[in-house]
Amino acid sequence: MRIGFGYDVHRLVAGRSLVIGGVDIPFEKGLDGHSDADVLLHAVADALLGAAALGDIGTHFPDTDERWAGIAGVDLLGRVAGKLLEAGYRTHNIDATVVLERPRLQPHVPRMRAIIARCLSVDEDAVSVKATTHEKMDAMGRGEGASAFAMCTIVATDRNG
């Protein structure tokens, strides 16, 4: 068993959709980035890549490469799952936390868990997603952005023994 940690952060800006955990959430702002800027799925992807010692999403999907412009987090996470399998690993579990002052994410958490589980071919009970705020402290607390932290465990497939 191997353990990975991932982190991502993006600014909230007008004129973008707010997509977190693969869920399009109604809000007046969205996360800014080269892709859909899905902080949750990016953090999960980085945790998985790190656990397998495969680098990070910036290495595999650089924001300087137009092929990845606008890529959906679910597509990116699916590609990461494929890279994991190629390296001889599969996801065991995910535990993630999103930090966002508003809107409230709790109503969307069940869908986020289902989407992540589907992308990684695991049961939903292997995926935990939590949401919290920064209690109105600092840039996150002022609603200037969102961040996510993710921990994962991966296990070797039969290919690795």
C-alpha cells in the first residue's frame, strides 16, 4: 500500500462556471484556470500521481500545452486512473476536503463522491469528500478562491505482485 497527498487552489472569477468534484454548481463566479479548474479533482489526481511516484498533474497536463486547455477534471482524473493502472496500481481509497466560503457544497457532496468513484472504478464508500470554510479569514475566507486537499491510498495490482 502507498499513500499520496494532493493540493490545489484556484481564484474565483466572474464569467466562469463553478465546477467542483465534476459537479456544475450554480454560483455567480467560477474557478479560473487553464482547464475547468476543478480544485477537488485536481487535488485527487495529484494525490494519486504522488502515491505512485509519477509526478504531478502539471507534469502530465501542463498549462502550456493547448491540448489540455479547458479539459474537464473528470477527463483528467480518468487519464490519471489509466496512468496508475499502467504503472501497476489501483486506487484503494480517497479522503478529500474542499475549502470554499460559499456556496455551500454539502448538498453536492453525494454526486461528487459518485463521480470520483466512477472515474477511479472504486465503490463510493471508498471515497470521502468533505467541505469546510476558512471562517471568513484570509483570501479564502473573503471568497477570493477555493482550495482542496486530498489523501489517498493505492495498492499494487497483480501485475506488481
